[in-house]
Amino acid sequence: MACNFNLPFSDPANIAVGKARAAVESQDGIFKGDEQSGNFEVTIFGNTIKGNYTVTGQLLNLVITDKPMFVPCSTIESFLLKQIS
């Protein structure tokens, strides 16, 4: 089940994407992309979360394409929002 959400940010896009990159890489994840689009993969508690993103204006548009069934989209969204805010 995919998750799709938009995270607003106030920093320049390269800063917001840099924060997202740091959050993924701090969990030994893989982050590929730039301030326009990219993808990521991170394993948390033995469960892989994969997704991609695009930046439109001051919104980070995220699509989680693969996640554990027991992790709700709202939990992922809340975590990511804290990371880029």
C-alpha cells in the first residue's frame, strides 16, 4: 500500500532535501537525488521503506512505494515532517 503526502518547508529546496538526505543516511539508508527529485530506501527495525520525491515550490511531494504493512502512513509522514522542519 503506497503512501502519498506533501510536506511543506520554509528553507530553500536544497536545504530541505539535505535534511531529508541526512535523516535517511543517519539510518544507513540510501538517498539518491537533488533539489528537484530522487528516491530513497531505508531500513528501520529490520523493515525496508522505499519511496521517491519531487519538489514543487515549497512542497516536498513524497510517495512511499514500499513499507511494512503494520506501519501507518501517518507515522512515516509525522517522522519525515519532524526531520525537515
